[in-house]
Amino acid sequence: MKQYLNSILVLCAAASVSAQTTATYDDVTVAPVPLQPVGTYKGLTYNAFNFANQGKLAVGGVKSQSGTNRIASSFEIQEMAGTPSISIAKGTPYTSFSPLDFYFGCGLNDENTAVTQAEQCTVTVAGFVAGKNQEVALASYTFTPPAVEVAPVLMLHAVLPNTFLQKLVNITIIQTDPALNTLLVDNFRYNLNKR
């Protein structure tokens, strides 16, 4: 009987195994212009986010956390695609995810949504579980670049609180004023949950 119970515990633990993933976006070939929608990437589906390449940064701008690729969301992108969100992808063995942390920054955008100068912004991240149309986790972060930019500005590291360790099916990442600046995200780290 004891061996049977131990076998059940091992099976239950295996069924709820998580796979930790970091989305750096650097394994995608991205042309500086035009930006391309992210779609499904590493087990998650992105809405209102495009791949973006930082290109050559002179004095201003926001430096990607790793490599040169990151994802971007701007007023123009949101006008066409809606609220920026990240959801568990359909057709994968995973049923939920638990976001852990990410890096972000904001900047003024030109006609190609290429960030040319870092700008202050606040983002609010909300998490949702399956079957509930209400927030179960919420956190806000403010990116504040230096008053005088003499080099590319580093992204802010946003560590999500433990309330995000629930098995979520969707998160939204909303900036306070997308009409004024572009939101840039890189190195999004999360657990993909099979159960």
C-alpha cells in the first residue's frame, strides 16, 4: 500500500511539472523596419506586441537586456490589435504559466516605432486564472530614465510578486500612456505548467 501511495505521489508531481523559460527574443531574425507581430513564441501567445530590433543606439534610446531583440507595444499597434497581453498558447502540453520577472523600458517613438529617446512610463501587470474573468494578481512598475541621457539607458528589472505564482492563463501589460511612448520588454522569465 505504501509503495502504491508513493507511486501516486510521484505521478502527481510529474503531472504538475513546470518548465522554466526565458524569452529573450534573440533567436528570431528581426528586420529593423517593419516590425512583425510576435504571435506564438516559446509556449505563449502575444497580443499587441511586435518583435523589435534596437538597431544602433547612439546617445539616447533603451538598450535591450540581452542581444538586440525585444518586443514592443505602441499606440499604433494597440489601435490595431487591442490590449497588450500574453496568454498560454493553445495546442501545447501546457495549461497555464507563472510569470516571474521581466525587463522593460519606454521611449519616444518615430514613424517606424523605433525608440529614439528613453521616456518615463508606468506599466501595470494584471494576472488572470482560467474560468475567472477577474484579476487575481496585480503589480505596477515605473521606468525613469536619467534626466540627461549620455548613453543608452538600461531597462528596469520588474520582479513580479508571489501572487503571480498562481497558474495563470493570461496577463496584461498596460502602460499609462501608449500615445506618448512605446513599451519595450525583454527577457520575460516564466514557468510553463502542465497541470
